[in-house]
Amino acid sequence: MNAFRLALVGAPNSGKSTLFNGLTGGRAKVANYAGVTVERRSGAFATPAGRSVELIDLPGIYGLTARSLDERIAVDVISGREGVDRAPDALLVLIDAADLRTHLHLALQLKALGRPMLLALNMIDLAERDGVVIDIPKLEARLGIPVVATCATRKAGRAALLARLDGLVEAGQAAPTGDGALTIAGLRSVQREARAIAKEAILKEPAMNKVTRAIDRVVLHPVLGPIVLAALLFLMFQAVFAWAKAPMDVIDAGFTGLGAWISTTLPDGLLKGLIVDGVIAGVGSVIVFLPQILILFAFILLLEASGYMARAAFMMDELMLRVGLNGRAFIPLLSSFACAIPGMMSARTIENENDRLTTILVAPLMTCSARLPVYTLIIAAFIPPTTVGLFGLQGLVMFGLYLAGVVSAVVVAFLLKRTLTRGRPQPLLMEMPTYKLPDPKDFVINLWLRGWAFLKRAGKFIFTVSVVLWFLASFPSSASGIRETYAGMLGSWLEPLLKPIGFNLEIAIALVPGFAAREVAVGALGTVYALQSSNDTNGLAHALQSAWSLPTALAFLAWYVFAPQCMATLAVARREMNSWRWTAFMMGYLLAMAYIAAGATYWTARWAGL
Amino acid sequence: MKLSELPPGRRARVASIDNATAELEAKLREVGFSEGDEVEMLTHGPFGGRTLAVRLNRSIIALRGPEAASIRVEDVS
């Protein structure tokens, strides 16, 4: 017997992703801002009677008129349009219990589709805490569909929902009627009906959440709000540097110790070289950055889950509008600080195609977490740990690098919107969710998933690259320096191109595997330099200090602000833009900017006598 | 009065949605605006303030002046 197909439908922020995770145990990204669910996700669970259900999580929609790519996917699945997905057997419709009046019309529109459905009043715990009282039997009677109150984060809160699902499965398939897109007159009458029903069913409805109002008085304030946003971002970058120091030192010491132990245990020879110089130097120099990446992801997850992310988009809307985009584009761009890939995918919530394209094109300029290892390594090696006023100089340089990315993204978007992706500014209409304390379990699992993904990359990808590079940099002979090895020969082809911007042979060698993923360049440098200095146990930073001049180090940083060095990002950009030409354009402009920036930095630093 | 003209802190009731293209009216209605709903201007956004934060019933909506101008509001009776 096939699984019963249940589609999860609701407005953005109604808690679909959390309920999905709660029911299936299959974890996915859970957040609070409009339209986080950009991929089709499905998971399995069983009803109390033992019937297996396939649950499909859909992007948030406010109605059945699809405008953005995201909404189109949702509406196509719900209405069973061919080519997207097989039609679901029933709909599980989620509505924020705290504001039935505003949201109920979506349930009526979906009901008109004629599919079996169950309405869940979600986040009932928060609504009840505010003092909202809803007459559920009355609502059920007026709507003519089963209604249940749920709290997606708690097992007890999902029990009532599960209990009603068997009834829904029994009811079987009804004949669907049309795709539900309404004329404006139809929408008006559905809204009138929804308001009338809500009025009868809501027994008590006090003023909106006081905590949210109090926080917003500061957070949305025209003067205080931007200060809060800037402070949060600054804190995030300082934390990445300061808090991660201790665990990074521990990991670093661990790998150094492991390398030394293996050095004394194993007999000299190829195997020892492979393990110590190839694997430990390569993989170790990347894993060291796990604490920083976790701190960065933790900040972004908390901003999303607490409800602040939509406020940040609101704060930025005016500035984005001047660039030619809308505040909504800020969310994909901010997630690109973690990784450009989910950032580009969440750009699907942007309705206008030209705006979406522009957002994707500039997303790689946001400094992603893979660049952190590169920045950290170079900053630790070349920037003295002094303080300037209240702040560490190293943290300030890091902040400056991030800022350089943001400023260039603004400039590029501004230019693009006036040339290649011209178009009228699009309206902004976005709900800002009630503030919530992030669910600790959800938070830990999401953080764990990201940390694990990073380690898996380090484990598989960087391991392979380190081993291959060790081989290339050891043979045919490394006795007379790296130039005589295969890697040296490959690198010397690139060297003339890179020499004018201050890069040496070792950098040329590291840039090649670095094209696969940015952080691989660090592993590659680790391997290349470990092979050159057999008795240097002070780590990569030390090796770089003696091998690079300060202008070279600064040029390397400038290169990484822009360089499009990540194959996965380019592949996703191609998929999302559905165009090789735009992808080639993106790669071309980024490479050109990287080259010019690195060159300019190098020669300016030389000229300044650094 | 238009919603866009409502001063921060003032409450009002949605009287009608007019002066909007069918597309904009549909968008406003789908996000939840409807005749009789209670609205309150919370604040204008920073850097010039074209972006508005409006309370709609028990929710908060961000929208811009030109769109808010097509929502006509009247005093809470």
C-alpha cells in the first residue's frame, strides 16, 4: 500500500518546518523569516493506527496566486499540476493561532480546492499565553473541516493532530475542483467570509504580544534600530575571533601533538610523509576552524529562529531600495555569510526575476564561512594582536574584510540594476513574526548538522585533495625544492600570471585545488609548507610569516574577498539562474575584481613601505 | 486618510483598499489587509523612512509608503 501523501501548507512563519521536524524526526532548516523552505522536503511518519504517511513540506504562501518561484512550487504541488509532483491525498493547513482573524482566509481558499484537509491552529501555547481563546468546535462547524490546536515543538502538542490524522486518511480522496486562483472579487468575498467566521470563533482576543511590542520599540526604532543591527553584526564578528580562540588552540595542539607522536612512532619513509605532511597538515589546518564556523552559524540560526531576521530585512529595506533591490534580498544575502548556496536558493522568495538574478549574482561577495579559515590564518600570522581603542586589531581587520565584501556587493548590485538587470523597484510586503525563544533542541540539531557537514567536507574532500597534493608536491623529487615537483611544474604555469599581484609559487599551487572549495586552499598551503620545512613544528602560520612578505599576505586577503573559488557555488548559481552565460559572467566579474583588488593591495602596500 | 499618512502610534480601521491595481490589491488582501481590520502605525524605517511597520490585528507587516497609500483608513469608532 502506498503511503498517504499529506502536504503541509501555510503562510510563512506559521511553523511548518518545526512541525515537519516534530512529526518526522527528519531534521531540516527551521527559521522564522518569510520563505525559508525553498526545497521540496518530504519525510515519513506513522499515524497512531499505523498508517504510513509521506509528509511534504511546502514553501509558505499567503494565497493561491503564485508570484515568486517559491510560491509557484507550492501552488503547483497543492493543485496537483502535472510535471511538478503527484497531487497530495490531503492538505494539512497551518495557521498561526495568535492571529486567526488575519490568516483564516487562506484556509477557506484551500478548502475551495476540494481536497480533504485538516486545519491546525499552530503555536497555540503562545496564543494562549497572550490570552487568546478560540472556540474550536464552533470553528469546525462553521468551516466544515476538522480543526485541531497544535504546538509543533512539543510532543504533547502534536498528539491531538496525530489522533485526527487517521480520520483524514479514512475519509479518502475527494474530487478536486480547479486550481483555486481567485479573481479579486472572489478574494474579497472569501476574506469577508473568513472575517465573519473568525469573529464568531474568537472568544477572547487581547492586544498583541507585549514582549514583541516592547522589543520592537527599540529594534524597529529609526535611530536605535540600525545601531542594534550594526552592534549585533559587529558582536558576531568579534565573537568569531575572540570566543573561538581557546577551542582552536586545543584542536591545533591536538593535531600538532598527533603529528609529532606519529613522527616518532613510524619509521621514516613514504607512509610517514603521507600521514604527517599530507593528511594531518592538510586536514588538521582546516578542522581547526570548526569553532569559528560553529559560532558564525550559531549567530545566524539564533537571528533566524528568534524572529529578528525579518526585522533586519525591514531595517535594510530603504538602503536596498536605493541600490535597486528590496529588503527581502537582505535575507538571502545575510545567509550568504554562512554559505552562498542556501543564500542563492532562498532568493527564490524574491518575486521579480531581475531582482532575483541580481541577488544571486552578488551573493558570492558576502564573505562565506569557507573564507574564514583563509582570513583567520593570514590575520593570525601577519596582523599583530594589539588593540585599537576597545577592539582588537585582528577583529577589526576581519570586520574590514567583511565590509569590503558588503560594499562591493552594493556597488555591483547598483551597477547591475542600472544596466543588465534593469527594472522597476518591487513592492515589499512581509510579515514580521512574533519574537520567540529559539527551541533549544531545534537549535542544537541545526547547529550539529552544519558542523557535521563541514567536518564531512574536511574529511572527504579536503582529505583527498591533501593526499593528491602531497603526492604532486613530493614527486618526482622534492629534494631540491618544490619547483622540481609535479605541483611546482603546474604552479609555474600560473606563476607569471600571478606574479604581478604579488603571489608566489606556493600560492599558485594552493589556488588550483582551492578552486574546488575555498577552505581547501588552507589545507593545500598546509601540505605545501609542511613538505618544505621538515622540522618546523610551529604550524602553518609560522611558516607563512617567514615565507611571505606583508604585501603578499594582504594581497592574498584581498583576492579572497572576491575570488569565485567554489565549484559548488558556481554549480548552484547555474541551476538557480538556469543560464551558462550568467554563470560565466558571475565567475568572470568576480575573478577580474579579485585580480584587480589583489594587485592594487599589493602595490599600494609596497608603495607604503609595508 | 491613507494608511501611509497615519502618524506613528495612532490606531485606525481599514475602510477600503482602493487606488490599487488588481495585482496590488490581491497582494495586500492575501497578506491579510481587509475592511474592518484594526491597524496601527508602529514606526517608519530608518534612512528616510519609506518603509513602514504596521500592526494589522495581532500581526506586524512591513510595507512601503506607495503600497500603504492604497489602503484607506478611518478613525476607530
